[in-house]
Amino acid sequence: MTHRARAARIHAYGPPEVLVFENIEVAEPGPTQVLIRNTVIGLNFVEVYYRRGTFPVPAFPAILGNEAVGIVEAVGVDVVGIKVGDRVVYSDDVHGAYSTLCLYPADRVAIVPDDISDKQAASSFLKGLTARYLLKETVNLKAGDTVLYHAAAGGVGQLFTQWAKALGIRVIGTVSSDEKMAIALAAGCSHAINYRTENFAHRVMELTNNVGVKAVFDSVGKDTFVDSLSVLQPRGTLVVFGKASGNPPLINPFDLAPRSLNLTWPVLPVYVATAEQLAVAAQDLFNAITTGIINVEPGRVYPFDQLVDAHRDLEERRTTGATVLIV
């Protein structure tokens, strides 16, 4: 038996218009899978990378998307702990969320608590898990530390900043416009720097009395990499987790030696590699949401049919915070 679904697929890399809606058939779940009817799909910049071909897809045609909330419609024979009718969220780097139906490994989903809405869960699971591992696991941060976060008005940036502030960590944020400065400050940044009008490296050193920051969190890449290294205090860490402006320049490890700097490029799948790790991270995120530490209401909401427009807005930096698609 198969199930009919409507999916947005790409048959080649390219601009947003390569996303085409098509009818597909989805099989019954395998022994360890669940069949999910998506209700809200999360939109993330990494999907732009896959659509452009910056990151390769396994094969064409490809269904992009790796985050959604939905209702379990069927479960495999070996699945335990999840039943038909459960509301679940998923966000692994596994394609297939741009569809009304999705097959997913049962041990890679989390049951959504009753007091968290579909929109909240879909707008925060990938971004929230990302903010969590950056904040709590990549660098040993403690109350009183100061860090620099690039693109602080973005979805991950706002969650990171809110969570960091609750832990007593001071966040200096960079943004690309005055409007986004206001968003970053509202999220809890101690200072926001418009890198289009100010030299962020000079400003960071001013704000830290020439001490520098303990860590820089950088998803921009090429445009910020060198200056990010320059504002680190001795034994500081540059955490690169994206390359929105292109690949960072090559670096000789010896260049890190004068201040004993650390450089890392962590990726979420390594931090939630097991079902147990995913469960712990998900519970920590859900607790942060339900206790009000972080606000995860989406900034933009589009109908699923407007996916092309949503991709265009995301790519052209017209969105702030999280963006979701209503199926």
C-alpha cells in the first residue's frame, strides 16, 4: 500500500524557481520508521545551500527540507514508544520535509509536549538544538563571559542570545541593518553592531576594553572569518558553523599560536548522534520554551504553496527570526 502526497522537488540546482510541486507516492513505514503527516514545516538557510548545490543532494529529483511537525499516521512493526496520533517533530539533516507526508526513522523524532504549538516546535527544533549545542557544548562558557555572535537577528541567533542571557553570558551581536539591530537588542544582546556601517572588529575591541571575547560564533564565513579571529582573547575559540558569504580563507594552524586560539567547525548531527543524545537535547530545548527562557514564535509564516517566495525572501535576507510553512 502506498500513500499519495504532494511534495516540492528539485530536478536540478538553481534559483528558488527550481522548486516544483509534484504528486508522489509514499510507501508504508518500514520496521523502524513512522509515517508523518506534516502540519508545519520549518524553513532553514541550509536548504538554500542544498537548492543551490553548495551542498550536494543524494540524487535527483530531490525533496528538500529537514524540519517539520506532524501527526503520526502509521508506525513500523518494531517501533516502540511512538503511536499513531502522536504529535512529533524532527530536524535531522535528512531530506524530505517539503512534503505533505514523510517517512522518518522513529528513533530520530521527539514527541511534542502539549503546551508547545506546532508553529513553535517547527520554528525552533533545528534552530533551538543548534543554539543549544553552540552555547552549551562547543565552548566551556560560564556566567560573566562575553562572546560575539554574527547574524544575531537570525533564527538561531535570537534563540542563542536569549538563552545565553538567561545563563549570564554577555552577547555582542552583529547585524546587517538598523532594523535588525533593534531585533538583536530585543533578544538580549548587550550591544548590536551594524557591520555595513561600522568595523565590527574595532567596535568589539572598544566594547571589551581591548580584551576581546572568549568566543565568536560565525555562520557568515568568508566575510567575517579573519576579523573574527582578531577579536578573540588569548585561548579564545572561533566557532564556525556556516558559510553564508562563501568559504572562509585557508589558514595556517601556526597563525593560531601567538594567542593559543582554538578553531572549530561543529555540526549538529555529531551532537545528537544517538537517540539518547537527541532525547536529552530535545528535553532541554522544550524546558527552555515552556519556562519562557526563549521565545520561539515564528517571525514569518507562509502557506506551503508559497515555498518559492519564502525561499527567495530567505535568500535575500528579507526574513528575521524563524520562518515556517503551513501545510
